[in-house]
Amino acid sequence: MTIGDLLEPGAITLRVNAANKRQVLGVMADVAARAFGVDADEALEGLIEREAASSTGVGQGVAIPHARLSGLDRVRAVFMRLETPVAFGAVDDKPVDLLVALFAPKDADSSHLRALARVSRMMRQPDLREQLRKARSADAVHVLLAQAQESKPTAA
């Protein structure tokens, strides 16, 4: 499984302007509502609840917000690139400009945790992050994410 398996071009948004974390999450919820037919308010509430527990900013300008939603039959993803990075409470205190939100069914098994781990490993790759920041279209982003391989731990 790649991020591309969870993500369709209609769930990719580039050049987003948002002033703060809450606005970013609101746009992500709206994209999820349009792309997956879920309730935008429920999506936003789920994302905010998760962020209240602890930030999903994983460092290097990346955040992986996630929530469980009714109306989904499998894990789905939204990709967003911000025009201007936003403070997100990331582990490295750097602002975030690349986000991959994961939405899982309310009764999801551990598949959403595997997806979260896989996305996290993929987004640790400096080359992939750079290519995503330079991509000019949603289709280009989709191809990059669909073809991305997980980074493998290196032997010491």
C-alpha cells in the first residue's frame, strides 16, 4: 500500500492559504467532505479532537492529522500543500506546509494505524518532501505519492 492507494486526485489541494492550524483543519475537513461525501463538521470535529490530544506535526514541515468518521468504508487520505507554513505545534517546532490527513471508518480495525505508520515513514524522505513542495499539479502530487516507497531503516 502507498499513500496513492488511499488518495485520489480530487482529494489533493495545492496553494492553500490559511492563517492558523484551525483554518488548515477546516479546509481539510471541507476537502474530505467533497471528495468522500462525509460530513464536514464531523470531519473538523474529529481532527480538532485529535489535535487537542497532541499535535500531529511530525517535523520537517509535515503534519499527519487523522480522525475516525462515519460514512467511510476504508481509510482515505487528503493531501494539502500550504502557500505559507503555519505553526502546528510540531515536534521540531517548525511550521507545517505539507499535510496528509487520514480518515478512517468509525469501526476501523488496525488498518488505519498501519496507514498512519506508512505515511509517516514515507514523509520522512527529504527528496519526496522536496518534490511535493515543487509539484505543479494535483496529478503530479498523486504520481509522486503513488510511486513513493517507504524509507527503510538503515542498518547500523
